Amino acid sequence: MKTERISEFTINRLSIYLRCLNLLAASGVTTTSSQALAHQFQLNSAQIRKDLTYFGEFGVRGVGYNVVELRRHLCQILGLSELHRVGIVGAGNLGMALANYRGFDPQYFRVTALFDKDLSRVGETSRSGVFVFHVKDLSPIIAREKITIGVICVPAEEAQGVLDLLVDAGITAILNFAPVRLNAESGVKLKTMDLAISFESLSYFLARPAAGAPSQEPGFLDMESEDKTLPE
């Protein structure tokens, strides 16, 4: 791997490449190339080659990439060699929807606990079987369930306090859905998904149809995170 820091957008694209390879493997395809990936999935072949060279040489000139091997390498690069347990703080509509979401690959991500301060919610269970604990029990439950990823689904005014609780409990990878910019200490990876910004961006282009939308590769994430780069 190259010693320079890797941009978050590169990591996002690796996730897209992995999804494409999963589809190819499911279709029985054993080898592919950057050109074939780009053509089939509307990607950029030069970008694919550039992104992969950050992490090594995976293809064979004149042959291409072995689909199974490249999938294995990408899973390793993305840290998908083990199960990540997820804890969600906020058992309202959004928190419950995430707990019940079936799009997470159960090999890699599993929501194992919900937390809320509302006593009327504590003791409930999501449709997928995730129990709602009181937020005061957050630290021992995180330790017991070996949770490594935290998700914030609380109102904006409560989000910083929840972030601090998660960090104090040893969580260093956090996804924030609260519409507010949070302050995370060094060593904590914080991603903020602001749905309002996405809707306002769509509204901008609806208000100016003549301007047209900028070109964008299908499926690529366009939300910026708190941290633009990731360590090697």
C-alpha cells in the first residue's frame, strides 16, 4: 500500500467496486477487467485502476482481475474480515428503521442494541429483534455486546452529548444522522449524513432545470464526511 493518506472518496469507490464484483460472482463470472467493469456498471476504468494501485497490484496484464481474489482483497482492505456490531442511540422512527433495515450484509454488520432515554421505549424490541436499552446502560451494554460502531439518531440539540457518551464508552467509529456539525476528538472517525442537505441540493436543481445537474457516476456517494481522508 502506498504511504500517502487515502481519500474518503477512494474508499467509497472501493465499496462500489465490491458490490459490482459481488454481482459478477453471483452471475458466474470468474475474470474481469477495469474496462469491463466500467462498461457494465457505468464506472471509470482509469479511476478503477488508479484506486486499486493504492493498495497493490491485483490484475494480470492481458488477463484482468480474478473476481474471487479481488473480492477477497477488497473485503480485507475494507475491514470486512470480521463482524462489526452496531449500536444505535435513538429508538424513534429513524433508529427503528435502521435497526430493521435488511440491506446490511449480516456477515459484516449487525445491529445488536438500541438505546433511548424515553422510558416508554425502553424494553421494546424492533421487528428484527433488537432490544431497546436505557441510554444510562450504554457503556456496559457496548462492552458486553462488543459493539464497535455507534449510530446517532437523536435531535440536533442532544447529538453532541450522545457522541461524547459513545466515545467515553470506547466507540471510535460513529455515524451521525442528527442535522448538526459535531466535534469529535482525535482518533474518532465521525461521518455525518445530513438528509436535509441532500433534499436541498435536489431542490436547487428542481428550481433551475435549465442549468442541469452535474455529471455523476451512478451509485457513487457524494456526501462529504467530517474527515476527508483515512489513514493507510
